[in-house]
Amino acid sequence: MNVRCLLQPIILFITLSVFFAVTAAPTEASPPDFNGGVLNENTYEEVFFLESYPITFTGKPVITERQSKDKITTTYRHNLTSANGDKLVRNVVFETTIDNRTDKGQTTSKTTVKSYSEKITTTTKTVYTLEDFQFSQATVTDNRPASDYYSGDLVGTKLYKVKRPYITTGIDETIKVHMTGRNMGYKNFWGATETQIIEYEIVGNSSTTFVTSKVSDSKTKTLEYQPHDPSFSSFTGGHIVISNSNMVGEYTYSYPYYSGTRSIKLSQENTPTLERLIVPKFRDLNNHWAKDHIEKLYSLGVFDETSQFFSPNTPMNRYQYTVGILKAVDVRVLEDSKNNKRVPRVPIFKDLNVKDPDYLYIESAVEKGIINGVTPEQFNPNARLTRVQAVAILVRALGMEGRAPSPGFRTHYRDDHKISEWAKDSVYVATELGLVSGDEFNRFNPQESLTRAQAAALTDRFLQFLEDDLQQNYRDDILFN
């Protein structure tokens, strides 16, 4: 059969992160505040619409976050100016209460405004002062082994008092801003993206302005191969990780005296950071079709080989593959064990050894529902890994097996009848996600054993999905379609 056909599309340039270098929580991504602004490490930028024309403000971002038990306090302090000399001073504190529902594998949170002050002074001496700010945001996060997925909704009302130098009637002018919006995002060890969409209805004494802000924050890590030019060397090249972070945003607005809708685009990008990885030195991969996949995973620490020979054409076993996937998506397995001082004395399966340095990865995979034993007492660690087993592990790690149709469906593969009922959901979802496809005869070949090379290619594609495909879905498909 054509292995490369089954595993298409395989991307030779892959965006991922270095799991062994990440010892803290997964990468976070979040647009700043709820005003549609974007930032990098030096500059914050947003557009103000309460005047009769849009004003773009910029300044240095000042954001602090403090967590205490189940509460997170986030403070935004902005001292911004426009190119014409308009000024905006804002201090807002949000408080988020977190409820970890470990029994459901989910987390809910609620955010409210704790304190606020805001004042805008234009070059015409008009002053806008924030008199009241009511805000509520609710978010739910589905905590899956390979990635967290979350979605939230928000509502808010801002009340501004306006003083204009040429108004002497003594009647206070007020502007009320109604906000409704939603946010959606994911975060994992390979990257994170959050996209926020907010509708603003700005109601003045005699007119109403409508504004929509769309802003997305993304953090990615790109793995590139760098050749080593000198010929007198112990290696020919290695991989470098380039970490990038950027925000893109767009305001669309409609003033009552404008014809049609106009837009303003914003973007900010952080300075990339670089990290070199260990150099693979396998001697049996020259001209092998899976050489790039294997060397990338070895450099990332997913494959922890000590020999100079990878043996790409030998079968991959259940134990090695499960450990590799857990290393790729949940490095905290061993750290959590050390923190809890938990030393297991009895293995969860009789044919496993608790003294094996990778044993806890298997235990964690079973606890998270990523893999099961072949019987209640046997894991069969050295058994050959089949294609259907490998796909089931990946889809369960993503937590997406529930996205398959109601039971009783058929996949489009010619050998659908050979796919076990317990694995059909995973095969369907993996195919829809583009993780796998059939051979030239549209067969899935579920019971065929995976070689170590095939397992490496499939894992490589899985990691590329975690970063590249998710970012496409959570940012580009929402903002640009």
C-alpha cells in the first residue's frame, strides 16, 4: 500500500513548540481589554469612536495579572495619545472567578469589572469621562489532554459624561455605549489563539454610531531546519524553534452621517525569540521518506532514542507510541507526580513495571481516556500498534471523538466493515480533520501495523494540526472569511 497516501497531507514545514522546554502552563493568548485594541511588547493601539470621527490612540502597554486561589485580577493602565495630541487615560481592573469542574473535565469562569476610571481629552478641549461601567463575561473551557478549547460571551454598558467647551446650556450631555460580544480560543503546548468579536452601539443625545471590533491574538512556534555548512563537523544541521506572537484586528463602523460602512485595520507583532534543539545523528535514515518527521520528533524529545539507529521500518509498539504522544501533549505528567510525591507501588496493569521511567505516561494516558488495556488486567505494551489504534489515541487526545455522527454511520472507506465499532468515531473524525486518508484504493486498512516511520509521520501531522490547523480555524476562518 502507499503509506504516504494514507498519511497525506503531510506538511514538511511544521509549526510546533518544544515540549521539554515548557515547564509552566501552556502558552496563553488573549486580546487586551475589551476595546478592540492590539499590542506588542512596546506598543498598544486602539481606536476611539465617541467623537464625530475615529481617533487612533497609541501608548506603551501596562497590564498586570495576579492570581489568588480561584480568582484572577487583571489590571489595565493606559496613558495614550493620538498623532494630533488627543489624550486617553484609563485604569480598569477586572476580576475573574474560576470554577474548576474536574468531575466534568471543564472549567467555567465569570469576569466582572472591579474598578474603573477613564478620561479622554481631545485637542478641541472636549472631555469624555467614564461615569459608570457595568460588565459581565462568562466562559467555559473544555480541558482536553492535547488542547483546551474555550468559548465565552460578554455584555456591558459604559456611560460617559461629555463636556464641550462651546456648550453653555448647563445641560449634561451623556453617551451610552452598549457592548455585546463573544470570544473563542484554544491553548496547548504548541501555541494558542483567541479571537474576540464585539458589537458596540454608541448612543448620543441625537445620534447613534455602530462599531464592530474583531481582534485575534496568536502565539506560534515554528520549527525550521538549519544546515551546518562546514564539512569538517560531527553533524550536518539541526532544528531551530522560532517563537512568534502577533495580534491582528479590524474595526468596521458606521457613523449616522456617513454613507456606508468603513473599516480600520490594526496589527502588532512581538520580536521573535530563537531556540536551538538537540541534533539528531541517526545513521539509518539517509534518503528515507520519513527522515524529516523522525528527526523533528527526536529533536523535540518526543522520541528518546539512545542508539544511532532508529530502525524506521520496524513495527511501532503500543507502549512507545503512547509515551511519545503523552510527551508531545502533556509534559506535566511527571512534574505533577513529583509535586504530589506520588510513588505508585502497584501498576494499573499487571504487565507494566512502575519502575520504568515512562510508566507514569501510560498511567496518565489511561486516566485521561486516551488508551485502554487489551483486557482489564493486561496492557500488552509490546504489541504492534495498528493504524486504528494510533488514530483512536490521537482523536481521544484531542477530545473530539464526540464530533462523529450518531452511531450507525458508515465511513467512506471501502473497508469500512473492517473498522471496529469502538474505533469508528475516531476514524471518522480523524478523516474529517485531515489527519489521515485512505490508500490509492480508498481503503483504511485498520488492522495493518504501523512502522516506526509511519508512526512518526502521523505524529508529525498531529502536532501540525494542534498549531497550524487550529490557528486557521480560530483566527483566519473567523476574521477573513
